Amino acid sequence: MGTLYIDRKGYHIKLDGESIAFYLEGKREGIVPIRPLSRVIIAGNTIIETSVLNKLADNNCSIVFLSGRGLQYRGTLTGRIHNNGILRVRQYEKSLDKDFSIMISKELVLKKTEKQLEFLGEAARIAEAENRKVTFSNFFGIIENIMSNIARRCDSQESLRGYEGAASNAYFSAFTSLFSDHLGFKTRTRRPPRDPVNAMLSLCYTLLHYEAVREIQVAGLDPTIGFYHCFDYGRESLACDLIEPFRPVADKFVWELFEEGKCSPADFVKENEGVYLKKNARKEFYPFYEAWVEPVRKEIIAGVKNISGRIVGGEDAIPARK
């Protein structure tokens, strides 16, 4: 499996046999073989010939289109997807099964809160080793108490969302305190992100979300029908479900980028009300992201397989992937 990032303005992309050829101002810049690719991420303004799109689709390679500077999602081109209609019918049936939905939802939220505690504990140990004060020890007790209530008392989606929201509030109060004041990260802001940390969080969450969408489609499930996230027109609710436990993992990745000096305010530009990663910095970011996300992809695939098996009533009911 491989990922190709195309993030340079002015490329003319053509098909060359079994490879993609890149031209800039009429001059050939290089080629990339298609066969190893599973996904292509295209950001910004390029010219890509339909023969390239046809070949990528024929090889079951997903193409995700992002806007230029903001790297906001614009659309996906997917090759042939799994034609398991019965699986999707059973998914729709299970989405109406309240007991099944609350069971899946509780598992997802508990995994998320467990990872939140795991990350905060690791961050606290690192800070202590570096003789830095951290002031969020009380949040551990809050989140642990919420987890206990979810496991023992939660019997509806409404109460689960309330508990999950309370845990997230406590977690983010601690999470924001991990970053230097000069980054300006005080709270979560999305559209647009208003500081470098929020810009990086939004980018990672977007990429991670469409990792899940792709695997859901490959498995033959409908990404819009979830169990914890309600159906909402245009939203891939099942993908939102599946990446919930990975949000704290992405948070840790973002924190490490800044903590280890791989990202700094100089890598970002302010445009209108938003803050965005500069193009040169994106070139540095993509390899870091790929190294981090490779094991996460395997966990997402395992999560999709698990939910598929439970929908149809058995792990062995899902055909093996190619």
C-alpha cells in the first residue's frame, strides 16, 4: 500500500504506461508507478488528464481532492467498491437496533477516553522528567469517573453523548495546557482554525477521516450510516464513529510535532481569519504523517472488519481483502 501526495501548483499530470508522469512548464519532472498506490492526495491547482484518473480508478486507488492553502476536503474519486449489497442492508437494519447501536457507541467512547487518559499520563511523565509543571492531575479523576458512569449507568445515546462531551471538555482543558503560550492554542477552533495547533489538528483529523471513509467503502459498508453519530445529510457518520478512538492518538501526534520542533509558528501563514500550514512546511509534514498513520491504518482496517463481522453476525462472514 502506498500514498502519493501531489501538492505543487502548475503540474500537468499525464499517463505513461503503468506510471504517472509529472510535467512542469512542459518539462518532465519525474514519474511514479501506479500499481503500488492505494491513495492519491491532490491539493491545489493542477491539470490531471482523464486517462490518469481512469487508470487510478481501474487499480482501485482512491483520490482525495483538497483545497490549496486550507487543505479542506473537496471530494473523492473511488475505484470499484465492494458490491456486497446484503451487508449494507444489514447495516441499515442494525442502525435501527437501539441495543446494538448503544453497545457499539459505548465501546467507541470508552476506547476514546482510555486513549485520552493514556496520552495525558504519558505527557505528564515527560513533563515531570523535564522538570516542567503540569496542573491537570485532577482531570484524571474526572475522566475516570465519567468512564465508570458510562460502563455502569449509560443506557441511551443522549446520556452517552453527555458523558463523552464532559470527558472531552476535561481532556481539552488539560491538552491545551501542554502547549507553549506563544502558539496561542486556548480552545478548539475549526472553520477556520485560528492558531497553528488548531490548523494542524484540523488537517490531521481531515486526513484521518478519509482514511476511514476509504476502508469503509472498500469493505462494502455505507460510510453515511453510523451507530453513534446520527445520520446527517452529507456526513460520513460511520467514519466519524470509527475515528473517535483515534482522535487522542492524532492529538498526541500533533503535540509531538510541536514538542520536538518539527513544527513551529514560522511554518504557518495567517489568511483572513484562518491560520494555515505553508506549502514548504506541508512537504515536511507529509512524510511525518505517513510514518505516524501507517499503524493507525491497520487499526482502522481491523475496526472496519470488526464492525462488518458484527453486523452480519460473525467475523468470518466478510470476504478477505485483495
